[in-house]
Amino acid sequence: MPKILIVDDEKMIRNVVKEYAEFEGYETAEAENGMEAVEMCRREDFDIVVMDIMMPRLDGYSAVKEIHKTKPVPVIMLSARGEEYDKLFGFEIGVDDYVVKPFSPKELLARIKAVLKRGQSSGENGKIEKISFEGLEINVTGREVTVDGSPAQLTPKEYDLLFYLVRNKGIALSREKLLEEVWGYDFYGDDRTVDTHIKMLRSSLGEYRKFIVTLRGMGYKFDA
């Protein structure tokens, strides 16, 4: 049974998310601020975290950074602010999805299911556990990437994007296709979201950025 940590300083929101999540069969736990969420993630494992941004003691962005230092748990951010800058900053620190308040609890649950499904399928697609291209090595089951023997510091979304590109090596992939397959259910984003993550991924891969080829006016492909 997947376990969700619900983090929000508003008890009413925690109660609503908890009610819908438990109705769908999920186990839940609650935290009312970022500091409490970090401590809970240190003590126990969660399958996904639903995290508000504006909270006392420690904001959601800072809490995600602290949690990801030790555990690559997927995160869906909740925020009353829907500016593109906020979303892109969240993705840069490893957030998987972004839901703007006020939100539909049913939509939030659909997004939770989509993120969990992507996490399960990313290690199941194909039977390859490790794959190498020159000095770039990708450990699929361990969700690790090394560049010339040194670990690459990829965010969870960078890893998902790289693995999808590698699984479709040599195939031209439009930005729309990447949004659909990597970000999933009805993602609120546009082409710039893909371009931003490609830029981040290329930076993480060093000289092996050459394997990610830009297809002008269309999208990208992995060509090694």
C-alpha cells in the first residue's frame, strides 16, 4: 500500500487530501511544516510527498532540498502561486509535479497515481539493468548515472527524462511527446519546461551532453 506524506500548515487542506487518499486505499501521514516533514522523512520511508510551499519554520522548497539529500522520494508541490518561475524553480530542485491552489482533490489524486506509476515503470521497462555509452553509465534499477566513473547529481525528473530518451534511442521525440510520457497526466506546462530540463540534463552529463541531439522546430533524440 503506497504511503503519502501530506505537508501543509492548513489542517483543512491536510484533512481533505487525507480523506480522498485513504478512500483510494493509500496510507497517509501528516506534517504541518517543512521542518517536521524533513524529520519524518529521516525516520521513515514514504512513496510520495505532497508539499505546500509557504509554511512556517521551513518552506516547501527548502524542505524538498533537505529531503532529497538522503532520499529521492517523489514530490508534488501545492501552491497558491502559479507563476511559471515558481514551477521551473520547483522542477530544478527535483519536484515531480506542481498543483496550484485551489485544486480539485480528484485531480490531485490522479496526479499522485501518475507520479507513482512512472516511478514503478521506470525500473520495469525493458530488462536492461545497466547500459553504457562511452563513459556514460546508466543504472536503471538503481536510478544512478555515472560520468567517467563519477556519480552525476541528477534530479528525479532529469533521470526520468534521460531514461526515456535512452529507451527510445535514435527516435525523434517531440516536446509534446516528452511532456506526455515523462511528466504524465494533464501536466500543466509547455515546451519551455522540456527545454529547461534538457538544459539541466545536458549540464549534468558533461561531455556526454553530445548524445542529446536537438531537432530544430521539433524536439530531441538520444543519438549515441
